[in-house]
Amino acid sequence: MTKGKYITLASISFIVVLFFWWVASVSGLVKDFFLPNPFAVADSIVKLFIQHNFLKDVGISLFRILSGFVIAIIFGVPVGILIGLNKKSEALIEPIVDFIRYTPIPAFLPLFILWFGIGELEKIIVIAVSVFFQLVLMVGNSVSETPKRIIESAKTLGATNWQIVIKVIYPFAKPRIFDDLRISMGWAWAGLMIAEIVGSTSGIGFVIIQSQRLLQTANVIGAIIIVGILGLITDFIFKFAHKKYFPWIIKMDHAENK
């Protein structure tokens, strides 16, 4: 599929959603209180930025999400590589990671607030935890998928275990790990909303919960739309960087699809 056709289809999907949203709101099928029309929401977004200094809240949220995401990468990627390389490490670490991974993050909030208060540290940790346990397993899976024949070939040529890790396994897994980071960013945004909706005085999540308390539905939807736009931007950045730094992956995919 060409890039132009892809953009056209993506645009159509958004237009269709906006059309049905507009029809549902202006026809009275859904009351305006529950679903303001798209123009009212667009107006509320403009007012949020102009009258309520929403740009500051967006900046605070971006700082929190980047801080938590970087912390999750620093600790999660090495642990993931370790369990992907070593079965003993996998047996020791993966069951605990799985146990915590299936526990909803909101369940930890009372503990995090008790341990770290309701300041910036607590919010950053919530984001980091939201990403860490998912990322560990994804990275471990990416590393473990290195073809055995490549590893055996390196051993035949006299490579040491450390050289195999650095020169064979990591380069093979690196594009997949980068893609794991892109997917994990979605959990980071989810963690951000959880952290900011509870015990926060700033950020996009705080604006959402405050607007809900004041029955300002248009502001709630507008803030959610901003989160979606920021999410799309971060996803685009990851995709662009992936194509730039790992162009051979794109060529391989095209070759396989022929």
C-alpha cells in the first residue's frame, strides 16, 4: 500500500467517526450534556489553552510520562534481555513479573501514595511500574527469538558467549526491542491518566477529573482528544525513528510480502 493511500484511508476513518458523532449529538439521539457536538468540543479545547493555561498542564504531563518511561527502560530492558538469554533467570524472574503484570495498577495506588506521598515521585513511579513489567516480558521474548542457527554459526567461528550477546543477539533483537518500546508507550499514557486522576493538582488527568466534577463534558472530551493526539505523535516519532535506524527491517518485510 502506498503512503498516500494509507493516509487517505486513515483520514476517512476519522471523518466517519466525526460524522456519526455529529449526527448523534445534533439529532438529539444523545443529549448534549453527555455528548457535546464536535464543534463545541473544538471550542472547549481552544478555551482550555487560551483561558485555562492548559499548555502548562500538557507540559507537566509530558515531563511525568517521559520520566517514568525512561526509568522503566533503564531497568526493564536489561532485565528483559537477561531473561531472554538465560533460562535460569527466566525461571527466577518471569513468574514474579507475570504475577504483578496481571494485577491492575490502580490496586497499587493506595500503597504508592502511602510510600511516596502524592507528589511528583508517586506519579512517575506509577507510570514506570505501568510500563516495566510489560516491557520486561516483551524484551525477553524479542531476545529469545534470535534464530539458533545464527548463534551456532557464531560459536563455530569461535565467538565467546559475551561476543555472541553483543555482536549477534543484541543487534538481531534491537529493532524488535525498539518496537517493544513503541508499544509500551501506550501503557505509559494509561499509567499517566491513573496517576493524575488520583491526588493530583496539575496535568491532563487533573483537568479531566476537575471538568467531570464541574459537569463540563466538552472539556473532558477535549482533554481526552489531546491525549489521543499526543499519543499519535509519540507513536509517529517511534515509527519514524524505527524506519530511519532500522531500514533493513522494512526491506525484509517488503521482500517477504512479494
